[in-house]
Amino acid sequence: MEKTDDLSFAPDFAAARAYFRTRPDYQPTPLVTLKGPCGCDVLAKDETNRLGLGAFKALGAPYAVARILDQRWHAKTGANLTPEATQTPDAQAFIAAQTFVCASAGNHGIGVASGARAAGAQARIHLADTVPESFADRLRAIGAHVVRSGAIYEDCVAAATKDADDAGDILLADGTWPGYTTYPKWVMEGYCVIPEELREAFEASGQWPTHVYLQAGVGGLAAAMAHMIRLNWAEQPELIVVEPDVAACLQASHLAGKASRGEGPESIMGRLDCKEPSIVAWATLERCGVRYATLTEAEGVEAAEQVMALGIPTTPSGAAGFGALIQEDAKRWQDKTFQPLVVISERPA
Ligand SMILES: Cc1ncc(COP(=O)(O)O)c(C=O)c1O
């Protein structure tokens, strides 16, 4: 396994965009306008059908799988794994012998499994008891081997790490921790497609958001978005990172000035229920100047109901950004210059 504690994040976002543009199933997801409280317009990036997988996570792991296979093939042969090369028996045998292992709260596992399957590799996904069986069924349907390996997500991260080490397989996590950062940065590099699609849409419309609400689990999505927004958006919005109040590890890290746990019971916002932050995501968010918000369980449920009533079926995890938006002070809603943007990050399973 690679060993690095490099907390920098300098994604090759053009490579990620180029990769997806070669895929026949790729197209930018819709940017729609919803009616928020007081009838205000809310821009919503609808990720609920990204690449047919039901969540933005379809951009992360499948891209990282392709990059990792290319890197390994290059190390073995000195050549890149081009589309033509993948047709050769040697490359096919090589790919078929690669197994990707991860822990998942659901969507990352689906990304790993679908990336592995598309390439012709194998996937073994560790799920906590808290992840609905519907996710396990979806994983099996895309050829993954599912292991139930703990009561909560963090147990599964430990189990997946040990499993990959013991078996000599490839650990592809979406979180980072001391000694493990390279591959998850490639996952985050894939997420950079979202802010790039948005930048192009705003450059065309001229209607830039003033506030962007980003829900976070380990923080990979929020950090990728924040990094790209600060890097190349012409108009700079306020960035708000939104977590369940029972799993506010990024906010806890911000307050402590070092990576810290967010303690609490299980959250109904299952995909955001990460008690430990990605250290790279946290460091990136600190550099980007974000503020933090939390949602109660009831606020998460309310957010999902409101977004569904506005026409986008989603979950409390998928609607959490909208949940933080509706907590805003009434004065903000009356401000005619207020232009919020949210990401609806998944459809219901
Ligand atoms: C639907 C959904 N929204 C948001 C997140 C949070 O992403 P991250 O863990 O990168 O912060 C996840 C993570 O699994 C997710 O599946």
C-alpha cells in the first residue's frame, strides 16, 4: 500500500473531464431551479441519476479504478492502458486478476463495483449493519462480493483495510487517513467534474450563486467542490459545509484545529454518518475558507420531504444541503441578491 501524508489537493480535473467525455453514457447532470422558502429561486444540481447509478459517487470510484489500473499496467509493461490495449488477452488477464476492496455507506461501494465491473476487474465491498439490504442487493447485481463487517461504518473501514492488506488487493477508500491519501485523491478528482459542469453553466448564464451548500460525510465531495470553486469560478460564493449534528467530524476538526471525531448515535442521514473526517478533505476545506452547519435528524427528514415535494425524489443525505439552506434567517431570503446553490446528491435506493 502507498504511504504518504500529503494533505495537498491539486487535482488533474481536466483529465477527469476528458475521461468521462470518452464514455458514451456521460452527460452533464441537470441544473434546475427550485422554489425555496418565500418563493426564492434555489439552484439545484441534480445528481440523482448520475451515470445511471443514482448518486454523484458514480464520478469518483469508477474514474479512480481506471487510473489505478492504468498506473499498475504502466508499472508492469511501461505502456499506458489505452482502450486498444484493454482488448489484448494479456491486459484482460491482468485486469481480471485485480480486486478492489472498500468500505462503503452505500454509494461509494456502488461506484467501486461498477468501475471494477466495467473494466473487467473484481470488487469486494464491506458494509456496516446500518446500510440497507437494498444497497447490498444493488452491489451483488453489479457483480460485487458483499461482506457485512461491522456495526458501524468505521468498523468496516478497519475491516476493509485489513482485508486488502491480508489479500494483497487494492484498497480504494473515499476517505483519507495518515499513511493513505493517494487513491482517495483520485476519487475526489473525479468529483471535480461537478463544479466544472457548473462553472460552464454559470459562465453561459451569468447567474452565479452567492451561497453554496455542500453536504459532507468524510468531506470528499465538499472539498472537491470547494477547491474547484476557489480555483476557477469567476464569482466567489460563501461555502457552507453541512453535516448531521451526530456526525459533525469536519466541524469538530475545524474547531479543534486538528482532525477530530464527531461523536453521536447513528444518523438517519446514512451516507453522511461518518464520525471521522478525510484528512485531505478537511485540510482542503480549511484552505478554502468555508463555514460549517449541522442538521438535526428531524431537519434532515424535513429537507428530503421538501425537495421531494419540489419534484426531485431524494433522501435526507441527498437533501442535507437544502436542509441547511432552509435554516437560514428570513432576512437572507428577502435579500434579492441571495442566490443559493445546493447539490441533490442521491436518489432513494
Ligand atoms: C448521497 C451522498 N451524499 C453525500 C455524501 C458525502 O460525501 P463525502 O463522504 O465525500 O463527504 C455521500 C457519501 O457517501 C453520499 O453517498
